Amino acid sequence: MTEEFIGQIIPQRIDQLGYKNYHIRYRDLSINENGSETIKAFNEIWFIIGDPPGLVVESGYGIFDSTGDYVFDNVHQHRGEIVIKNPDAEVKRIKFIQLIIIN
């Protein structure tokens, strides 16, 4: 997803979820080699910017996998417990738009 497209769909997503108020943050994370990070995002939606290579992102919304394994539908929106995995032997970066739901 591009930053421009994410910005366009955020009002629609907030409305679909039945909320009115929100904050947006830009996030740029580094995931250690052969490592993983877990994010607790129960009142948030994290949108993956672009297609970061060599990472797996899993949440209750689905899976994004750019490691070369076959995934029929890569999900770019994540919510709940989000796990980001880096199976490679080098540090990887991933960028998000974090939508924080306020109500």
C-alpha cells in the first residue's frame, strides 16, 4: 500500500468500525536478524507501507509474507496482536502508518 492510498482509506475504515476520533503515527521499525517483534494493537490498525522484502507479519486480520512462500492474499492491514518475523540473517526494516482509535 502507498502512504497516499492509506491516507485516503483511513476515514472509511474508522467509519466502518463505528468510531469517529483517531490519531495517525508514522512508524519505521527494525527487526533483528532471525528475530521477531510483537505489538499489542487492540485499539489500533497498522497499515504496511509498500512491500518490505523478507518479512512475515501476522495478526487476527491475516498474513503478509514477502519471504517468497506462497500466500494467496497478502494482508496490509493488521490489528490485535501483531507479530513481525524476520527469518533472514540480516536486520530488516518495515514501515507502517499506525491508526490509533480514540473514543
